Amino acid sequence: MSETPATAESLVNAPADIDLSPANVRTQGDALTPDQQLAEVQNTLRAELLKVGVTEAHITAWKERYGRVAAFPIYEQLYVVRPLNRKEWRLFMKENEGKQNPSAEDLEENIAAVATLFPQLDISVLKTLEHAGIATALARSIEMISGFTPGTVPIVL
């Protein structure tokens, strides 16, 4: 005996004891592996970047030049950043050596200005942004992809 396929009407008129809430209905998204989920996020970001003028050619060129690039939104603005290399980091440290009171904000703005690929930013733009935390958020993200934040948790032996 074969079962009759469910129709929209039969689902609408389903008995009350069948739970059709979103938590109990399996969707295609539930079956995605972590790699598939990551690919989906990457594709969404690439599509959004394309809308603001960042092409696959830009991304490819940046990857060839800097190795890795990352994109993320801050206050509805997409940013593309690259890692710092050791030489750049040492230059930042040397520039701050002579200052009596080097500020964390100055360092963050320098990091963001040097390693933000899109949109192009300079120190004067970063100092006048509407939201105070943007330079800090950019700097932290750049530091993370530059290896300043461990990618794994150390295991105490």
C-alpha cells in the first residue's frame, strides 16, 4: 500500500498533534556540513562585495599579493583587510618608540589604514568616522589574521 504524497492543503489541515514548528521541521540548511556552511557564507560575502564594486579579480590580486584576505561587515559597511607582515609591525613599533605616550588609538588607526584594502582608508578618514569602534574592530580583525591571536587553544599538559 503506497502513501499519498503530502499536499499543501493536507499540511495545513494536519492534525494538531503533529508539530510543524520551525524547530521540528528539517530544512535543507540543517544538512549542510561546516565546510558547506563556510562556502555559503563566503559566496554571500562575495556577492555583497560585487554589489559595491569589489570583483573576483580584486580578490584574486589581493590574495596573490598578501596571501590571505578577509571580509566582514561593521555597521552595514563591508571591509576587506589583509594581514600585516613582521616588517610592517616592527615599523609601527619603531615609530612609537620615540613617542612619550604612544596611544593605542594611534596604533589601531595605523594598522587599519595600512591593512584595509576596501574601502581605502587613511588616518584622516579613520579619525573622523561616525562610530568610535570601527578602527579598533578593524585593527583587531587584522591582528587576528596576522597571527596575533592564536588559531587554537593551547592545551596544558
